[in-house]
Amino acid sequence: MVKTLRLNRDRVLRAAIELADEIGLEQLSMRRLAQELDVVPMALYKHVANKDELIDGMLDMIVTEIDPPGPGAEWKPAVRQRILSARRAMLRHRWASRAIEMRQAPTPAILAYLNSVIGILRAGGLSANLTHHVMHALGSRVLGFTQELYTPGDAREAPDMTPFPHVLEIAMAAAHENDSIVGGGCDDQFEFEFALDVLLDGFERLKDQNWTSTPIRYG
Amino acid sequence: MVKTLRLNRDRVLRAAIELADEIGLEQLSMRRLAQELDVVPMALYKHVANKDELIDGMLDMIVTEIDPPGPGAEWKPAVRQRILSARRAMLRHRWASRAIEMRQAPTPAILAYLNSVIGILRAGGLSANLTHHVMHALGSRVLGFTQELYTPGDAREAPDMTPFPHVLEIAMAAAHENDSIVGGGCDDQFEFEFALDVLLDGFERLKDQNWTSTPIRYG
DNA sequence: ACCTGAACACCGTTCAAGT
DNA sequence: ACCTGAACACCGTTCAAGT
């Protein structure tokens, strides 16, 4: 590999994303990235302050991939569509959700995305109060991912499940349901949309009954 | 500190939990833990296979702190109570949720806990099919935590929010609501229970209408 | 202005050796 | 059986120096 181009922030971030796509976030190190760019580790520090700031920059690029909101639709399909688009971006870069989990403050691009989702909800008639709780309830799901407790596809050496018959039965229910899917695992996309729709339907119901957490005080 | 006791797995795990409670999971290293136990780093490897297995052991201890299920109640309050008890355990050890996020497979104690929650749902009349989707929809929330996108209390140097007016409005809604809370932050416990109840109510509705994801085929 | 080289203060984990 | 010491192959980041 010939060092043709001068280093710059954009080239560093793109190379970092590509590398993370390949080897995963855990394996991504400043030294490995420098090696990939055919440069000494310290050269990177001219363009990113440190590793945390590198990851922030990578995330900002990924989040910018999320489709812009479509033309005027109802709030529920509009939010649904944006979240499913965010999910597609996260699936293109499997390390991104873990990176977001690691960060403590949202990056500017994430703030812009959240701002737009909140805007859709408010324009759809949800009160500021309800919207606030709705955003908390969505949590990371608003960015298209959730924390799964078990990764069912990866049953390399499944532990003995006989002490946990209920878990086994539930796993069986999934396997039976998805004969079509190789390996009989869960349909993650279905599970994601299932939970999302339970939440969105719940929010709609609360909106329709003018739910609020601030009690109205008389007198 | 005098080395009075022989090392054993239990003592290693307890010291590791105590240390993580103090300095956080990020700062916990095999070397630091060894130092705390007044022992050379390699001595630990006689009692835990490696760092991952150490963290698994720590998690198993925390999860065992979760209250056992109370006597025969309706499935909804019973599940709710277990999840809120799990949440209390997680709040006692703030590093635990991050540790669970890092693991790829559930520990035995987590499996046992999940098994018991699934058992409550099944005994309450939810089908295996619905219960499967319900468990996915709960995700990490079943263990009492969720991935928040912003940590609102920690506004040490808040970025300029004028480009994100909707985010600002929502944050204001929270601040206005919680005059009582110092700093005007969100009431995390309220947010957690809000989302949990939206989900549980949604699940109950699906149960009552005999919802299933497997289409019934005629003929 | 941008890149380099050496060094610092750490990691997790191996191996062979001690008691 | 349990603990030790030295070493290996890594980290992120500093600093002073090069061009």
C-alpha cells in the first residue's frame, strides 16, 4: 500500500469505520489504524484528539447515513420509518450500537437526529410532557437497536438447558416458528418491529386520552 | 493490610465486586484487583480462568441478590415486582448493567432469573409464542436497566442546544416537572416504570385478544 | 504544519519455577 | 495445590525532535 494522500480527519474517520466494519470495535486500536494508514500511531493525533473523539467522529458519520424524514405523514408511520432507517444504518456497521452504548454524551449528529424525531412527535400532537417520557421509553431503540440478553444464533456450545425448561420452551417456540430461517434462530427484524409497535401503539393510546404525568392541581 | 486468609474464588469475586463498586468497571483490572488482595496478579488465575470469567462470576453474585418471586399474584404485578427488584440490584452496583451489555451469553444465574420470569408469564396464561416475543421486547429491561441515550444529570459542560430546539423543549418539560428533584433532572425511576407499564399493558392487550405471530393456516 | 521515534505507564496472559 | 517472577505481546498517550 502506497502512501499517496496526505492524512486528514475525513480520511482517518473513513479508514477507522472500514477497519471497524472488518475487525470489530474491540480490535480497533490507534496503533492498528495507524498501521492500516501506513503511518506512525502518533500521526493520528494531529487529526483526532484521542480515541474517544475518534469514535465520536465515526459515529457522527454513521448517524448521518440515516434517511431524512419523508414528506408529511402521520406521526406514527413517520417515526416508525425513521427508526427502521436508523436500524438499517446500525446493521451496516455492527459495531456502532456498542460504540453508542460506550459514549456518555450524544454526538452532534445524534442530537440532530433526536431533535428531528422529537419534532415529528410534537407536530403529531403529543404534548411536550408525553414526548419526554416517550423518548425515554424508546431509549436506544430510537436509534434502531436494543440490548438483547442472549444472542441466539451463536449457539456454538449451548449450556445444558434442562434446569431452565421455560427458557427452552420459548427458544423452541422460535425455532418452530421460523422453519424458513437457516439455523432456526429468531427473526430479529420481527422482534424489533414487534416491540416498537407495542410501544408506539401504547403512546398513541396515551395521547388519545390526554395522558400527562403532571397532575392538574385545582384551587 | 495483612494477608490473613487463603485466596479462594469467593473471596476473589467479593473483592472484585467491592472494587468495581468503588472505582468502576473500566478501572477494574486483574493487576489492580491482585494489588487489592495483596497478591501477585497471576495468583488470581488459580481461581478464575480469565477476566471474562471473573466478570461472569461477579454478575452471577449480583443477579442472585434479586428478590425471589412473591407468593401467587397476577402475572403482571408479579413480573413488575421482579423487574423492579432486579433494578434495585443494578442500582446497588452501577457497573453491573454495563458488564451485562459486554457479555455475549447469559450467565447461569441470569438464565435462572429469565427462566423464572418466563414461568410467571406462562402460568399467567400467555402462550409460548407471545411470551417469546414479550421477552425480546423487554430486552435488558427485564433485568432492570435500559440503554439511555443521554445522561441528563451530568450537564458539566452542556453543548450549545440552540440548533436542537425540540430537544431543549423536552429537557425543559422535565426540569419544570421535577422542581422537587435537585438539579431538575429526570426521575429515572419514573421513566423506567412508565416504559415498563406501557409494555406490560400492551402485552396484556395482546394476550386478551389471543394475538399470535404464527398465522393459522386453514385447509 | 505535519509527521516521527522513543519512552512512559499501563494491560491480559504464558510459561517455568518455586514452596 | 497454590503462589511467584519474569517475560511476551500488546495498549493509549506524552514529549521533544525532526522536516
